[in-house]
Amino acid sequence: MAGLPPAARLRRAADFAALRHATGRWQGRHFLLRWSPTSAGMARLGLAVSRKVSKRAVERNRIKRVIRESFRSGRTELPQVDVLVIARSSAAATVNAVLRADLARAWQALQALKPTHTPGTIDG
């Protein structure tokens, strides 16, 4: 299993703060996504799994692992966006397969934002 490269992660507090007020938004059963376009050249991921989700670090870490693995496996199909995934408290009591399915729907919604260029056509 390959990890998520450091360039594909959001690290700076300013990046997280900007995404908390981003207009791009997707709501699922267990996750809320906020995104905004970036010039980083690739999709980048930020995680917010607070103690409100679960008081147990084991549960929070499990949720973060599921999110990172789901993002890593499909990030090449995503447009150039910074994505903040905010876990809801329902995620703590949910099995991994259901969390992955919810994230798959989120990544599909983001893929719809990716511009498609059809060869031989004129845009305009």
C-alpha cells in the first residue's frame, strides 16, 4: 500500500481556515466536504475529525485512515482542488465499508467538476 505523499496533504492552518469558508460544498451521511480550486497541480486533502466525533482516539484515527486511503486511491481522477473532509459524529459508529461508500459518492461529485476536453472540438 502506497502512502499519501506530503504534497497531497494540507498542512498550513491558513489552508484549513480558507476551506472552512469555501463555497464548494458536499454533504453526505457521515462527511461534509468543503473544497476550492487550487494551483497546486493536484488534489490535496485536509482532515477534520474532532473529539466531537468520538472521544476515543482509536475511533478518530480509524476514520482518518479510511478517508486517507479512499482519497489516495482516487485522487488522480479528481480536479485540482483543495478538499477539507469534516467527519460527522455518525461516522464513529459506522463500519468502514459504509464510510468508504459515502466517500466514493463524494469523490464522484468532485469528479464532475473536472473539465473534460474533447479532442477535435472548439470551445466557445
